[in-house]
Amino acid sequence: MTNKPVKKSRYRTVKAYKNEEFLNSRDARSLRIQAEFLEPESRFENFNVKDTIVFFGSARTKPKSQAQKALREAKKGNGDIQKAERDLKMSRYYEDARELSKQLTHWSKELGDDGDERRFVVCTGGGPGIMEAANRGASEAKGLNIGLNISLPFEQHENPYITHHLGFEFHYFFMRKFWFVYLAKVIVVFPGGFGTLDELFEVVTLDQTGKLSKPIKIVLFGAQYWKDIINFEALADYGTISPEDLDMMFVTDTVDDAFAYITKELTENALDYPGGIL
């Protein structure tokens, strides 16, 4: 006769905050949500992170070297040539995100760090693709960078370039989104899929409806991609948004233009704007 493992009961004599069965139950959901607010807040305070530049984009975008290798293999009969050619074309965005993040990190470090605050820290969703590229660029510039990861059944895994003490793992999408937006002064949106579009429209909606207590600049990187994917001008033509709503987004196709726009806006509008935690 085999002895089956006895499942621990949540109804037992143990301190509540040590009762994992209770903490993982439906009844403790509010505690888990609160933990995903308080624990990141504590870490950001400890590392003096006052505000961020957030990079959004596809988790599927590959580094150029990896895409080139895949295309060579496909031409040998070991893969889909059409897909490999597409991935190589899209890899430019990985390299652009990497370079832009590197330049912005060098710039932010030159603002000075007296130990009291760190300004405009690169922040991503912590996964592969564009997220990895931005964390990688910041790491190559020897700057702090943040990864707000989330548990998903596929694609999402923590990339190796996140600053060790600033890597997070979220369960709730809405708490992760809160931390994306709350510290952000700039959102840079590279080509991406449903998740990227969701994040973009979340921020645009908050801005349009006046729910942001501080200015956030939105940069759409990849002019042709965004022109093909979304006809923003048509929204204004049909009257479903106001023409001035189009001014909320700056569209560019080069690292130099994006860097110039972001640093100008931050210097003029955000350096003296209070950052930090509630």
C-alpha cells in the first residue's frame, strides 16, 4: 500500500503570512495585488530610481546576427526562407532599439548621479526581442536597467541583460502596466503585435483622458510599420479622435532623430518635474 502525500490544509495553526495555501487562494487575491505594488516600490526606492524611459516592442524580433544565421541555414534547406528573410529585415529594429537604449543610458548617466536619484532609467517588459535589445543596450552602456517580466505560457522569459536587482516577475497584467506608466517620462514603441498595441493604446488613452499626472512623450519607432498597421489620420478624419490627438505621438525611423527628440523633451520638460514614488 503506497502512502499518498498529504496535501497541506490552509486551515491549520500557522501564522497567516506563512500560510502559502491561504496566500495563493482566491481569498488572498487582494494581498497578492498589494504585494505587486509594495515590493517593486520598495526596490525602486532602495535603488533611487526616480523615472524611466520605457521600451515596448515585439518579443519575436531577433538580433541581426541570429537572423543572418537562420537565413543561411534556411538556404541550405533547414528552414523557411521567406520567414528567415522577413526576420532579417525586422532585425534592424532590434539593433536600433539596442543602440538607442545605449545612447540614452550614456546621456542619462552624464546628468550626474550623486546617489540621491537615478533619472531616466531604461525599462522594458523583461523578455526577449525588443525588450532584450533595450536592456542589452543599457547594460552595454554600464547603466542600471529594469525588466518588468510577467509569467506567460510562451515567449516570455527573462533576458540576461536586466540589472540583477531590478528584475521583476508579475502575475497581474494591470500591476505590471501600472509600473510601466507610473515612473515613465517617455514611452518608445517599436514594431510589435497585440501586446505592444495594447500597451500603446493604454498609454495613449490615459494621456487623452487626462489621467496622467505628468507629461509622457510617446515615440513610435518605424515609420513605415506604423503607417501600414494603423491609420491614425483616419481616426481624426472620421471624428473618432480630435486632430490634436495626433500630436501625442512622435513618429520616427532613425536612432538619431529619436535620441534628439527624447533628450530635448526630457531636458525641457522633465528634468525639473518631480519623479519618484507616491
